[in-house]
Amino acid sequence: MADRFRLTLAQLNPTVGDIAGNAALARDAWRQAADAGADMLALPEMFITGYNTQDLVMKPVFHQAAIAAIHQLAADCADGPAIAIGGPALNGASLHNAYYVLRQGKVTATVLKHHLPNETVFDEVRLYDSAEVGGPYVVDGVRIGSPICEDAWHEDVAETLEETGAEFLLVPNGSPYYRDKMGVRQTLMVSRVIETGLPLIYLNLVGGQDDQVFDGGSFVLNPGGALALQMPVFEESLAHLDLRRTADGWRAEQGDLAHLPDAYEQDYHAMVLSLRDYFRKTGFKKALLGLSGGIDSAIVATIAADALGPENVRCVMLPSEYTSQHSLDDAEEVAQNLGCRYDFVPIKDGRAAITETLAPLFEGTEPDVTEENIQSRLRGLLLMALSNKFGEMLLTTGNKSEVAVGYATIYGDMAGGYNPIKDMYKTRVFETCRWRNANHRAWMMGPEGEVIPERVIDKPPSAELRADQKDSDSLPDYPVLDGILQILVDEDGSIADCVAAGFDRADAKKVEHLIYISEYKRFQSAPGTRLSKAAFWLDRRYPIVNRWRDEGGAA
């Protein structure tokens, strides 16, 4: 009976739909595992298809191709370590989220997922059938239990595996990031370890997929909950884990413990990685954005430079007669600090032509938000023209506060393909700018130092669509707005909850009204990096037509 087992953990970045490319990643990792003398290579949940596939996995030709690729992988890797890999499986007419074990040229075991998540971004009840809880599988005489992702968040699957002879638990995951999630994962996995008395290996995907970011951060726990291995977050990594049999059962030998950065760094890394992967996986090379001299476009330009390299980012200033001199100066300084291309495209003449065209129809009316929106939509038109002409993806720059209350112009500054700050409130944008000015990491492709001038961070926010305009003319101050939004959106709270937290009822009612009437804008908005469990898209799905309003919270 073997008393040592070497397991290679492959925390890698697959691409949804790229079955051949994902299989190639698996084969490369298998060769590295073989060179390291591993007994088995482990890959994460649904690795062969990429994750999260949404409805794509239900297409018969797609899941059949994925299953065929797994069998081909088994044949290609017959001589060497076993492989454990996630993918779809058919059981009769039922489609399952499965974990395959490949050994000596064939599939020797298939684990089927029991608990199907049906919350936040997950809709697996729609996609898969639930299977009965099974027992462990055997590799080189070692009995291994693999609760698949959600299965490890519940007691029953791990306990059943322990009771049926599992000697350690290998948990394959497709677990996307949200702020402070690592603590949630580790707490739950410690519970499984304490309940079963078994070592537990938590293996996660890494990489961006639409709005979701898989943060990696794979780890290994010994009985009692001691951390034996911590892999890095937001980076691909391969680790060779040695387990040994003792008188008290299997134990993982101590490995490297990667540093886990704070929440500001993790959020920023998530935005950079999601943008980088969105471009790489969709085939775009270059980005452009409207650089206004304000804080939101400045941080998006910085994220883009860090994700793609400054040479691949075009910043465009599109001033009107309402654009202040300090905005002109600040925008140019941001572009120069980052090393990005800077183009200057005034909209004054174009705006005058549109105004003249509409004058006969607008005769007898007073200027209002219509004329302001013409400026925004003209900028969107010009930016999309540049995007079409040069094949550069336009980035949108609205923060979560603006996205929540509709403080953006549809077909104007909402035009574009991706928004890395879509799930970041304005107050956090300020602090993130300060964090980036003070910190630089090896994974950032932009320059170090103070890239965002202090004046950009400190000046009162303004859309500059009319004379002396400030955001606070139309909205509560951002600390108040964000506090109310945190309650109504992130905590799914009520007007009464806002009042109990010390906010003015009239402010809370105004914000609630703006949230609901802006749903149609969000329905048409670009995807953006998910940083919380209340991101606008799959986390929070509300109707566009909605007459309900919360009348509670009266004094």
C-alpha cells in the first residue's frame, strides 16, 4: 500500500467554448505533472468547457464535443499520471456537471454533482440534473472523494464520502470572486475538515469570463484546519502537493503560503484581469475611451493601461464649451502619465450643427436635459466611429452609483463594450485611485507612481454638460447616495432600513425611484467586472416595467 501520493494542482484559466484549447492546457499541465513525478493531475470544475457556460452547455453538439474531448484526453495521456478534470456528462437523457478520472487511456470514474447552486450568478438547476451522492474513486490504491464545488458547501456529501472510505477530499471549483469571499470559502472548508477529519484540497479556476472573475486562491487544509498550502489569487499557478499516510490517516506536507492581498488590491486585480481576459478571449487587442478629466474615466484608463499596456489604449478628450480648462489639463496629464495615446476632438461644431438641425422642431421650447444629452450622444457617436474604424473596443466609464440611478446617457456615455468599474461605488472609486497611485504590482502593465493627479481625485464631480454643473445638483452627495444604495441594492433593504440607518426618508425615496426607472438602461448596458454579490446583471434581475414602490419608513 502506497504511503505517499503526489498531486499536481493546476489552477489554470480556460476559455468558455474553446474545448480544444482547454484540452491543450490540460495536456501541458499533465506533462508538467509527469515531469514532477505526480500520481495525479487535478484540474478544476468544468475545465474542458470553461465556466460559466450558461445555456451553451445544453446544446447537444457542444456537450457531446466536450465529452469526446475528455475521452480523447484520456487516450492521449495514457502513460503517466491520472487526470481529474471537470466537464459535462450524460447519464441516460440527463445532463450533469461531472468530474472525470482518467487513467491508463480511459475514464475510470465519473463523479456527478448533487447540489446545484441556484442563486447569484448561478442557474445550474436550469442546466443540469442533480445526481445521487456517490462514493470515493480509487487512484493507485488511494480512495479520494470529490465533492464538486457547491457539494462542499453542504455537510452531507463530504460526510457520505468519509463514511464510504474516502481518505482525503479533492474539491474542484468554479467559484467566482466577490469581495471578502476567501474568508467565506475557508470557513466553510474548515467545517468540512472538522466534520470528516480528512485533509481537504480546494482547487479553483482563475480568469475572467464576461462579468465574472475566477480568483484562484486554491488551498489545502489538514485535519484540524491547519493551512498546508495557499496558491496565489488571480494568477495561473501549478503546485505539486505531497500527501503522506500516517498512523492517523493522510496528511498534506507543508507547502508555500502565497500572500493574500487586501480587498482594495483584490478588487483592482479583479478589474484588470477581467478586462485583460475579456479582450484576449474575444480577440480584441486595443481599447479606447473618452477621457473627460474626471475621476471615473481616469481610473478606467489606468485599469486599461494595466490590463493591456499603455500602447494599446487610446484616450480621447471631446470637449464642449462647458468643458473647464482644468478638465482639459487633467485629461491630458492622465494620458501622459500613463503613456497612452491622447486625441483631442472638440464637439462644438458638431453640436451646433445638430442644434441647428433640430431648431425648427424645438422652436418655442426651453433648453433642458435634452440638449445636455445631445452632447453625450455626440461623444458616443464619435467614439464608436473611432472604434469601428480602428477595431478598438470602446470602454464605458460609469461607476455603480451612476449605473444604479441612471446618471448616464443611454446611447451616449453608456456606449461601449465593457465597463471595469460597473460594480464599484463612487466613494470606493476615490479610494481605489489613491490605492493605485501608491501601489504598483508586477501584473500591472502601466507605469508606477502617481498616475492620477490629486486634483482629479479631489475636485467636485461634474458631467460638465451645462455651466457650473455638479453631480450634487441632481443627486445626494456621494457618501449619502452610496450609503442608501448599499442598503437598497446590496442588502436588498427597505426605505425603513434607510431611515433607521440615519438617512433622510426623502433622499431614500428619491434614490429608490431612480433605481427602478433606470432598469431599462441597465438592461442595455455593457457588461462589467463583478466585485460584489449584488452586481447588476445575473446577481440582480429586476423587471423593466415595475410600478411597485416601498411606502414604508415614514417618520
